[in-house]
Amino acid sequence: MQKDVLAEKFLDVFGSSPEVYSRAPGRVEILGNHTDYNEGYVLSMAVDRYTSLAMKHSSGNFRIYSDLVEEPLVEFPHSEIAIKTNSWVDYLKGVVIALKSKGLEVTPVDIFVTSDVPLSAGMSSSASFEMALVEAFCLLFSFELSMAEKAKVGQSCENDFIGANTGLMDQFTSLSGEEGSFVFSEYRNFEVKRIPFPAGCGFVVFNTAVKHDLSLDYNVRRQACENAVAEISKSSRGIKALRDIDQQLLASYKSLLGKDVFARALHVVGENERVSKALSFLSVGDIESFGQLLFDSHQSSIENFENSCPELDFLVKASIESRFCLGARLSGGGFGGISIHLVQDQQLKEFREEMSLIFEQEFGFRPKSYVCKSANGASSHKYLS
Ligand code: GLA
């Protein structure tokens, strides 16, 4: 939402003007599935959908209002910051606590928040909320944090307060997005590079509406990856994460690891390789080969990581058969959520229509879909008083 419109809405609710404005985008993961917490590589993209908020110091309690929920105004004293409510307000609490654990004290604020990032769909509405909060707090309280530190505040909120052991990719992408670019990120040295978005192409995103609590299977998958590293590092030197393992080394441990752990690790190792290949293909404009990597990634999700579902498989299979689609896969944690589909610009409309129709014939409803453009990352501004 535009800065000025948000200021008016804030005034209506709280009776005074806000001091700062921030916004942070959602994201789609292009390649590099479950690689971030394995110190690996990711290609992702911030999308042109944002969580935006206006904020001001409060003299009493924390007060937060969202036009997206039924009971919009939530109020609580500072003394209740660590009390979980199992609602969206927990993200505010988790972020405040994470800042506090870095020695950065946040006093009560009033917040008006809104978003056009689809909620609980796999486009990281929660990370965009966290990053919009962090940006606003940094400006309002003059905190100086690097990009990685800001991202880690969001991760700490997820890991330590919400209970989802997620990596840093969602927050990194939300902070580092740039119009016309993919975000390439790596999670050992925390480096980020922008890669030009292929000209003449776009992504259609389908929301399967299959919801999944990421804190369940996600954490189990993460544990399997850690078990693989623990086993391999017993006898191979210098192995700290799946990032350090290639397919050949992994294959030599196949019998020792057991079927499931081997398959989970194979997915991650394959994803790291696919990200590297993607960079080469993109650098020479080979979009067909790049698109094929997306199909390959999805196949590995089906066979190895087992983080797909029938709705996602249907969309990807139909994309392989469609003459319009260059590549498709599930995006993000998996087990439901969204799929992404790479299509030439002039065919986006036709493809979207074609897929919506056949999905409806199979599952009885038209899935929500979005044409997503690469977008700029999080930002914040002061309102002039
Ligand atoms: C979720 C997590 C990310 C990442 C992806 C899978 O989006 O929040 O950290 O692990 O799943 O790649």
C-alpha cells in the first residue's frame, strides 16, 4: 500500500500520524530447494507483492492493527511480549524478542500493517512481515544492522519463537530483491549477487491452496540432512554441511546412510548443482536448459525429498505437456503451497488460462494464480512531520 494511503489509515485507527513507513516483498524460490540451511546456494526472486506498515512510538501498550484480519486491533503490554498467542501477532513479538537478544531494546509502538502477499501460500508472507518490521524498527529506533543481521532477526523469530527451523533464504530475498533481477545467495559466507532476469520471460505462480504446517515435516527433513552430514563427516575430512558434498562422494555412503537419509541428501546436493548450472545457462541466455532444471528439481522433490503433493505434481506434469511452459516446479518448503512456471511473456495469459481450466477439471476449483515480476527489496522512509 502506498505510503500516504497507509498514513491516512493509521490516523483513522490511532488518532495521530505515523512516524515511519516500511515495506518488504514476498518471494519465490526459483532453484535451490532446502539448500539454505545446508550452507548451500539459492536462486530466488523478490516479487511485486509487499507487506507494508506504518509505525509510531506509543506511550502505553503495543498496539497493532491489520485490515486483513477479523479482530483487527490487538493490544498488549510490554510485559506480555514473550507470551505466545499462536496468531499473526506472534511475528511482532518474535521480532521484538530477537532484537532484544541482540541488545536492541524496542519500546511499545503502534502499527498499522497490510499486505498483498498471499497469506500462508508459500510466498513468504511471514518473512515479508518480519522484514518490514525490522526495517521500521531500525529507522524508528536508529538501530544499525547489516542485511545479514536483519535477516537473522527474522530467522530467530521463526526458529526460536514460532518453532519453524527455517533457513535464511526468505528474509535474504525479501531484503535483497531488485527489479529485473534474480537473487543468487549462498549461506556460508552469506554472499548475495543479482543475476539479470531473462528478457522476454515471466513467472506464473499457482496457489494449490494445500496448506501445510512447515514446523512439522520441514524440521524432520532438516534433521535428515544433518544426520547425513554427521555420518559422512566421521570418515571424510572437511565436511561441515551438505554444501561440501558432491554426488560422487554421497554415492559412496549410500548403504551407510540408509534409504531416506540418502535420498534427502541427494536432493540437496542435486539442488546445489542445479543452481550452479542455472547461473551458467542464464549467463549465455539458454532459457530452455534453465527451464529444464526447474522440471528436474521438481522430479527430485517427488523422488528424493518427498515434499510435493498431488496438486503440485499435476501442475508440473501439465506444464511439461503444455507447449507454453519452459520450466516448472514447487517453490519453497513444499508439501503444498505454490508452484512456479516459466513462460514467454506473450504466452503468459494463455498459459494461465489453460492451466486454471485443467486444474479446475481435476480438483473442482480454479486455483488462485499470479503473474509475478521481479521486484525491489525492503525499504523504509520517515514521514515528514
Ligand atoms: C521455506 C524456508 C526457507 C527454505 C525453503 C526451502 O521457505 O523458510 O528457509 O528452507 O523453505 O528451500
